[in-house]
Amino acid sequence: MTSRFRWDTAAAGAVALALIFWGHLGNSAALPAHLFLAAVGAPLVVIDLAEHRLPNWLTLPAYPVAGALLGLASIAEDDSAAAWRALAGMAILIAFYDLVVRINPAGMGYGDVKFAGVLGLYLGWAGWDALVVGTLAAFSTGALAGLVLLATRRARLSSSIAFGPFMLVGAVIGIVAGGDLADWYVE
């Protein structure tokens, strides 16, 4: 890691995410898994903003830890469907992001694909609505931020923008409000 990494910023982000998840999940069996996402996701966002990469040393170990924690939550809540949805969500997001990278390799990297799989575990565990809303929210917030940067002349069409932060924001939106947003849209 370079000297541009800010542990204080990552810690503050992790605490903020932990509070959001705690407020949403309370003391459910899934809370430890989501606290782990906060602990891994915040540093990934800080690194991506500083260096435009999502390092393997954080993304790859997150798979077995998140899988185990969500699996334990599924057992504790007697909800095997949630565990299967988590695995399906992981596979779906890996495949989708891999397709995006293959279509436009200059627009996204394989760090994003690896992070997408981790987020897919959580979004799938939360439900199909969360998976769809979280994925759409990542691209929507990323596009909106890009338009703002273009409009304020802080970026050009050729500029590179870290996408990891938008992936995490989208996932949080999907986890916390995916069902409600999907219901609102369908009505």
C-alpha cells in the first residue's frame, strides 16, 4: 500500500457502515457478516479512490469469511434459501461484471469483478430485490457522479473514475432498501 492510504478515513467509513448495518439488522444473526463487510469494504473504497485498484489481498480472503459468516447466519435463522441465494448472487454478479469488463476492458478492471462477487454474496443473501436494486444503484450512482464531475469540469470523458465506491454504495442501498425500492417501482 502506498502512503496515500488513509487508515483514519477507512476506519471512519467502516464505523459508519457498521452503524448503518446495525440500524438495519439489529442484533440478527447476519449482523457479524455485515460488520465484516464494513471492515473490508471501507478500506477497499479508500484504496480504490487513492490508487484505482481493489487489491486481491483484501477481496479474495473476503470470499470464505463472508461465505462462512452468511452461512452461519442462514443456519441460525433456519433459512437455507438465503445461503443458496447468496451463492447465486455471487455467481451472477461475477458473470455480469466479467461480461462488462470483456465488452469494455478500459472501463472497468478485474478487481471490480472480484469485489462484485463478494458484494453478490451479501446482496443475494438479502434477496433477489436487493441484488437487482444494489446492482442498478451502483451503476446509477456511478453515472450520476460521472455526470457531476463532467459538468463541473473536474473530469473529462477520458478520465478514469474508481468504481469500487459506487459498488459498495449500491450494495448498501440494495441491502438496506432493496425490497422497499423494488416494491415502490412495481406499484
